[in-house]
Amino acid sequence: MKDTKKPIYKKWWFWVIIVIIVILIGTSNSSKNNTNTSTSTGSYQKDNAVEVMVVDFSTMSRDEVQTWFDTNKINGTITDEYSSNVSKGNFVSQSIATNTVIHQGDKITVTYSLGKEPTTEEKNALKKAESYSKTMHMSKQKIYNQLTSSYGEGFTSEAAQYAIDNLQADYNTNALEKAKTYQSSMHMSKQKIYEQLTSSYGEGFTKEQAQYAIDHLDD
């Protein structure tokens, strides 16, 4: 009998293999298309980022600079540094030059002056002034007197003035704390407390600060 073999394309397993190959090829192409689409989309977003023209910040206040950052969606930072040439609070520099084109989300740093760097003597005077304000609730005048007194801290008038000018103190609160002490420990009347707070031989607060203390003494 003559041997008649079926052609390979008529065998069932041949077509199973063909189907598997077709599926694999389709999956591979789909993956490539997704990659290309992703790459294309990323490039599109970058190429179409909103452009922003950098302005001259030297003519602007800190608040105006921050508003400009927020409005233009710029990742901006406002910093401070000591400067021997630029007065305290004034503009020093910007990290990107005026009229440079940048994009939303870019970073810019604008720097303002802290003034001339204080001496060690001035720094120490400021530390002492902070201590007198926080722990003894002194007035500005009393702190200055204590800093410069030969019976007190003995700082120079320049160092003491630096301390007073740079001290972050709430003198209304200091006056109120002093008033509470006089009321609770010495049982003074409000009139006498007011006089003690404003006297140059007493606490040396201003009339406005003393009145604030009296007005809030019973809060």
C-alpha cells in the first residue's frame, strides 16, 4: 500500500502554532504602540509648557514677588542674607536674569538683605535683650537701660541699639504681664499700676502700652 502522508498545513497542531504566533505578534505591536503614545504625550506636555518672562524683582516688595510667583505658578523662594553694601530689607539678587524665558514650575530665588552682619557684641546684646523681654517682660526703654548700664550688662550704646532695633517683642503683652504682677503681688489699684508702668523710674512703657495693659487686666 502506498504511504500517503497529510501535508503539514493539514495537521491540527500546525494551525494551533500559527494562532499562537499571531497572538504574540499582536501583543508585541500593541505594547510598542503604547510606549510610543506615552513618549509622544510626555514630549507634547513638555513642549507646550506655559512660558513665563522673568521680570525685574528689584523694584518689587517681598509681598509683590510672592504674588508674582503664585500668579505665574513659579516655584519661587524668597531668602535673606547679610550684605555690607545693601541696606536691610532691600533687594540683593535674583537667580534668573530679567527678561529670561522660563516655564511654569521652574525655580527662582530672590534674595533680600539682612543688612550688615552684626558683630559678636551686637549678637550677644540681642540675646540678652530677648531674655529680658521673655522672662522679665521689660519695656523697650528698660531693656536698653539694662543693656548699657555699668551695673547691668555694660554693652556699648551701639550694641544695645542694635539689639533694640532687631528685638522681636510684643511690648503690649509685656506691659500686661507687668500689670498682672503688680495687681496680684502688690495689690495695686489700676491707677497706680498705670502710673508705675509709665513712670521713667518705674517700668518705662509708653502710655499706649500701659493703657492696653489696664484695658485687658481683667480679661
